[in-house]
Amino acid sequence: MSPYTRVSSITLTLLLPILLLALSSPASMHAQAADSCAGDTSPIRWNETAQRLSLVPFHNGNWWGGFDEYDDIEYYEDEKRQEDASGSQPVQDTSLSPEEPWMYQTWMLPRLEPLEENHYTTMLIGNDSVGALRVNLSADYRTTVCITLQDTNMNPVDGDIYLLTTEEYNSYTQSYHSSHDGGFYGYDEFEESLSNIPPEWRSFNFLGWKSYRDSHEYEKTSEVNFALNLDGPEIYSSFFSGTTWEDFYIVIDAWDNVHDNDAESPNTIVAADVTIITTERSFILPPFTVSLVFLVVLLGTLSIPFILNAKYMKAGLVAEIPQNIVPSLDTPAEYTQPLESDPPAKEVVEIPPLGEPESSEIQQVWESSTPPESEMP
């Protein structure tokens, strides 16, 4: 493998988590949810597939007491008018509170069917109030929620939208009543002082509340589209109460809560158009696959320095033989071809060995030849 290929593979491995985060960013999730907001809807079967709830500033639903605890509404209204006339408390404008008593006087929560249908409804939420839809989301369906906020004149209105579980909605309700009742032993002041704590630390605070998965909170907005896939049934485990079933609350907030970046009261009636689209899921991965994928990515990232170090240490073990060095006892001599300027080598001719001739041959030669002049008489 060439060095360029190794560097490219390492770079892609390091950039893979960033690409996964980019693909799962809120912008892409928002666009995907917006495309799924269209579909055929059916009317809500109230208290069967969904329940309408409200929180209003003139009704306290806390267990330690409330304005309408004994259903003496006329007495409360007369007392309220006298206190308002004396200037001790501000006047409550009932014209900005379209909620009906059955919405906020709810002590019984019926068991809801799993949400497997498409629904559409319009919720009217008064000023300084809260409107909520209680639903039972199914893990077998993908749920897409689309919400648009506007006033009675069809103008966009900024508000806060949260997705809460049953446990968090109870804490949210406690915060609302505490803020409108002047506090219970300094409850509201202490909670507001803790509003800047991050959600991961706020979960350890028994006075705090947070949205589902710390991400489904949309503040100062007039339009929200989000999708939700559950890994399984939502349950809550407590040391005191054991394991309890958790419903979901789609909350439209029209009051100034304890969060620092939330919208203020709009001083008008808010009309919230809520569309819920459910899509059956064909394949559901088990919950442990998420932990398994992150474990593989973590181990792969941690192994990169060790792989690079091993390759670096092995790089010096391959010894290259140097060229054109002086021969030594350890290194044999290397012969090279002669250069063109060298003279050509002389051809070696072998000379046959000299031996004494036989006497018969010499005698035959003398007989066939003429004797030399020195031997003539």
C-alpha cells in the first residue's frame, strides 16, 4: 500500500464521525420532517387517542391548595374583583383566556391508545397560559409533529414548544403554578436561580425540568417540525414508585417560564395548528446497536495512533544495500561493467606445449630432403 493511500484512509476515518454528525444535524432533520407533514388526517377521538390539557393563571391545581379547590368560583371572582379594585393584585383579563374548565380541571388521566393514526387539531391558548396534548406514542411508528403558531388575525406569533414525558410534565406544571402563586417557600426563586444550569446537570436537580432527550425544546419560534423514533416503550424507574409508564405531552408555552431564552407572553390568544403524522416502521434496530456502533467507532479511533506507531517502527527495519562502496571483509566486492573509455582486452592465444620429435620422423625428413651445403664434399 502506497503512503498516499494510507494517508487517505486515515483521513477518511477521522472525518467519518464529522460526516455522520453533519448528516444528522437539526437542519437536515427539520427538512425531513417538513416533507412528512402532508397526509390524510382523521379527527381526534378525545380521551382515547389524545387528551387536551391546559394550565391557566387563575386556577391552581397543586395538591396543597388552589383557587377553585371547593368549586366556589363565584366567591373567588367576587374576592378577585375586590382585590383588583384595591390595587393589591393585577386585573386578570378573561377575554384572553379561551380555555374551558374541563381542560384545566383534570384530576383523572384516562389510559390512551397507542398513537397510530394521523390527526389534525387547532388549540386556542390564552395569554400567560399553556396548552398541551397528551398522547401515547408507539415505538412501532415514526411520529412527525408539525406546529404553526398565529394569533386570531392570522399573524405569526412567537412562542415556546416542548416535548415532555409524564415525569417532566409534572415538574413543568409545578414550575408554572409556583410562578403564578407567588412561590411556595421560595420555590420559584430557587428554580429561577438554577435556570442557567446545563440540562445534563439539571437532571440531578429535583426542582428542574427539561425536554425529552434534552433536544426537543423550540423557543421563540412560530413554526416547528420535528420527527421522533422511539427505541421501545418509554418507562420511568424510581426508587420510591418503581417503574411507571410514560406518556408524552406536546406543550405550547405562552408564558414567560424560567428559561432564559424563552419567549415572553404574547398578550393575545394563540391559535396552534397541530398536525401529527404517523408512519409504520418496517425495520427497527434493537437499542443495543447504538451503543455497539459508538463502541466500534471509539475503538477504531483509539487504535489509529497505535497503527501509525507500529508502521513507523517497522519502517526502519528494512535495510537497503548501499551502492558503490569500498569492498571489505563483510561486504563482497561488486564488479561493474567497464566504461567505454577503457581499452579492449587482448585475446589470449594458447600455445601448444613443446615436445621432442620422434627419431623416425626426423630421419624421414632428412632422407627426403637435400643435405645442407656445409655437409657436401
